[in-house]
Amino acid sequence: MSNEDQLRAAAVKRLKDKRSALSTVGIFIIVSILLTAIWALSGGGYFWPAWAMFGMGIAALFILWGTFGPGNRGPSEQEIADEMRKMRGQS
């Protein structure tokens, strides 16, 4: 597998991860609206949907951090060049 193929595979994975993270946020919003509507239609009172929103929010934050956080950046040109040099047997 060439370096170009590896880079393309990494880019495809990153795009899929981004799409998945944004889908998670969309689901979080839809479920939050649905739970709030159920709460409102059942007479209000204690705002129990906050507990579900809190849990889903924490999960969404971890997913977003994993996708867009500082540890998930693509390889720099210097890192690519260094890896190519190692693959050729040059130090």
C-alpha cells in the first residue's frame, strides 16, 4: 500500500468520523426536543428531561472531542516526509 493510499484511507476515515459526530449531535438535538415535548405535554413540573440531556450531552462531548479535538489532527507534511524516509530505509 503506497503512502498516497494510506493518506487517502486516513482522509476517508476522518470524513466518516466527522459525519458520524455531526449525526450524533443531530440525534441529541432531536431526542432533547422530543423529551421536552413529552414533558410539556404531560403537564410540566419537575424538568426530568434534563437528566437524559445531561447524559447524552456528556457522550456527545466525548465524541466531538475525539473527532475534532487536538489529538485527532491529520499528519503534517513533516511527519509524512519522515515516515516516507523511514520506509525507504533512510534515517
